[in-house]
Amino acid sequence: MNDADVDAVAQRLCILLRENRKDFFVEPEQHYNDHRDIASLISDYKAAKNMFWKAFIGLAVVGGLVLALIGVSAHR
């Protein structure tokens, strides 16, 4: 294939893409809003994960204190 053939194929491909644009065209505003929604979901996920770990560590600390108090009170 020479350069002229490649150019002819590229031009024909561009014409076909423009003609069939509606088949795979993504509306720019909807695409932008989808990305904002995904960013919001990721932010919510990170916040939930952070809250989970804070609660888990807090419960572990409280549980350790309760076990220590039980041990101290049982030893008396």
C-alpha cells in the first residue's frame, strides 16, 4: 500500500464515521456529567472507607479497654 492508498482509505473512513456518527456518538454534556457522577461515587466510597476504618479502630480500642477493665476487676 502506498501513501495515496492510505490517504484514500483514511478519507473514506472519515466519511463513513461522519455518516454513522449517531451510532457511537457520545453527547459531550452527558459524558461530562457521567464523569462528575463517577467522581462523586469515588468520593463517597473513600469517605465510607475512611469512616469504616475509624469505627473499626475505635471499636478495637474500646474493646481492649473493656477487656482490660474486666481483667482488672476479676483480679481483685
